[in-house]
Amino acid sequence: MAVAFFFFWVFGLGTLVPNEDVSPGRIVSENGLNILIVGNDENQALGLPGRADTIIVAHIDLDTPSIFFLSIPRDTLVDIQGYAQDKLNHAFTYGGVDLLRSTTEELLNVPIHYYAVTD
């Protein structure tokens, strides 16, 4: 976990926020964590809601140790809870990082332990 915090601190990608809803048993490796990295295009000056332009899931395997990155295309068609099928990046617009996180968890069938949002 120290590697993840160092990575975000060095590159200034944002603050890691823990996900308290991770259910045990849905993990990629026994001793690993998954981090959702989101780049959004929010325009506060115009009052436009943000969409997730960049969606990356980083898996840190603490046993090996190694880091894997999976970039998910923002136009990936998914079922968004409470909404119809839509592009994955629209989950961020509809419900912020929490809805994007849960939608990504369902898409990949892995828990997201932390997330970082940057613009």
C-alpha cells in the first residue's frame, strides 16, 4: 500500500480515498489492491457536470510486487445502476465517483479499494 501512496504523491494525481464497501472474496490476488484513477473534464466556470475522460484501474500485487494498469475506454457500454445502459463515463456525470466506482466494480467483477480523481 505504501507503493500506491508514494505513486500518487510523486505524480500529484490526487488524493487516494478508501472504499469502505469492498467485499472480501472478490479480489484479483490475495494480497493486492485495486485503485480507480479518474481524469474528469468538469468545467466549474460554465457549470457543466464532469465526465470521466480517463478511466484506469491499477492493480497492485503486493506479493510479487508488481503493478498492472487497465485503461477502460470511456465509451464502454455498461449497465449503470438506477439508469439505463449508457457509456461508462456517464456514470461519473450521473452519480460522481461513487457510481463510477460501483459500475466499474460490476464491469470487471473486482473490488475497487481506493480511488483518485484529477482534472
